[in-house]
Amino acid sequence: MGVYLSIIIPLFNEADSIDLLYAELKDVISRQRYDAEIIFINDGSTDASMDKLKKIASVDKTVKIINFKRNYGQTPAMAAGIEHATGRIIVTMDADLQNDPNDIPLMIAKIEEGYELVSGWRKPRKDSFLRRILPSMIANYIISFVTGVKLHDFGCTLKAYRAEIIKGIKLYGEMHRFIPVYAAWTGTYITEIKTHHRNRLYGKSHYGFIRTIKVILDLLTVKFLGDFSTRPIHLFGGSGLFFMFSGSLIGIYVLYEKFHLHIFAHKNPLLLLAVFLFLIGFELVLIGLIAELIIRLYHEHIGNGIYTIKEKINFPSTQTSQESRRMN
């Protein structure tokens, strides 16, 4: 039987934060009288994180642990937690204590109002402006502009979902921040609330400016999947036909210059441009056809995963989720 609330927390080398985070979560759960489970995903930590989690789980069976064999990243960790969650409402958050567990009831209240996804907006943020806040502002603006989903803080891990919404979304790469985008494309009722953002007490952030570049690259993937995932020939083929048509027109003009203006083709740079454009267009059409074949194979053979689990703690033996998933 499922619970009312599943709280999913990916972590990597956060041993100093675990005890305090657990105490804050239990306080909120107790005060609100939630029927809840807490799922920690240990993403290949090399410190004492797993030892502390095991100690907590040994005395509290509502705390469940998924231990990865190595570090895969936040998106696979979150995907594992979502897959194993049994709650009707799923909340995701960071383990570094910068997300405030006291915001969880506010988000759940919005879910109870009828929203299907509630996204946190860290305001004001307690991070370095140049290193964290400015890159985040740029990334958020670009994501909103490209996808049409108007949120202030896509990078905030603290979010609440109705389970049926989040469990239908496949996560790859660094795609966890784009969950609201995928959800919006399916007609999900989304809202955003301001959440507390606290100073980091222990350790150091695992994110930097390079992450913004990765986000932009992932955004290209998201845009492609949203607009052309089932019809890639429309993107590549359309561009290819444009280049082929342009090359053909330039080629016709080169012939005109040869026979009417007596400009020899080997002295005309437009001939090279015509050939170049036509070949590029032809290659794009071929890429589109290959992409169509790949898409069809993908939709016929879905099932490969993105992480490998070493062990699971406090999960029922009857749970149907697989113990291990093969890396793509």
C-alpha cells in the first residue's frame, strides 16, 4: 500500500547535513501528521553519508535508502527515487540544508488546491551572485523564452508533484530541472511559490558556471524532443530541402553567367557555394531519415535505465521495481 507523501532526497557527500535534515523533516512530518516516507538516494558518496543513513534507517523504517554503485549525477538519483516512491504526492529536495523542510506543507497545500506541480522559487537566494545567481538568472530566462514555460527558478530542486504526473516522465542527462517543461507540454496545472533559501552550513556546492553551459545544451535536447521527437524528418528534412533549393538556384545562376555573361564556371566562386549548399542539404535529409529510424526503434524498445543500484534498505520485498538497471 502506498503512503500519502514521498520525500525524495538525492545526496552526494553530505554526511554533515544528514542528521539535521532528518530531524527537520521528521518534525514537519510529525506536526502535519503526514503518512510519509523519506527516500535518500546515495549517489556514490565517498564520505560517511551511507553510514549515517544506515544508522537512521535502522531505527526508522519510514526512511528508505537507495545506494548507487558509483556517482551518476542528480538526475539519475532523482529518477531512482521517483521510480521507487509510493506516495500520492512526491516532493523532491536537496540534502545540503539550503531547502527548508517547512516549505513542504505550503507546497502540499497548493497540490490540495488542485495544482499538479508546485515549483519552488528561491527568493532571496543565499549564494554567490557571480558564481551561482547570475548564471542561474541567464539560464532561467533562456529556458522560459525557448520553452514558453514561465518560471523564475527551474533549478530549485524543491518541488511537489502529484505522483501520476512525475512518474510518467523519463529523465536522462541533466533533465531533472526540465520536469516542469515536460509536464507543461502534457497540460499539467503548474504554479510557483516563493520558498526559503538558507545559507549552506557544511561542505561546498557541486555546481558552477559550467553547469549553465550544460543546461543550455540540454535545453536544445528538450526543445528537439518537444517539437520534433516523433517527426525529426521535419527538422532535418526541412532544413535540407532549403539548402538544396538554395544550392540549385545558385547553380542555375552560375549557368546563366556562363552562357549569357561568358563567365567561366571554374573562375566563379558561386559554383563552389552551390555545390556546398546542395551537398549539405542532401546530408541533412539523410540525417533526418536516419533519425526517423532511430526514433522508431526507440519507441519500440524502451526499457533501458540510467543507473545501477548496489543495495536498497527498508523497501518491501514485494516492490516491483527492478533491483538493477543497465546503463545506456
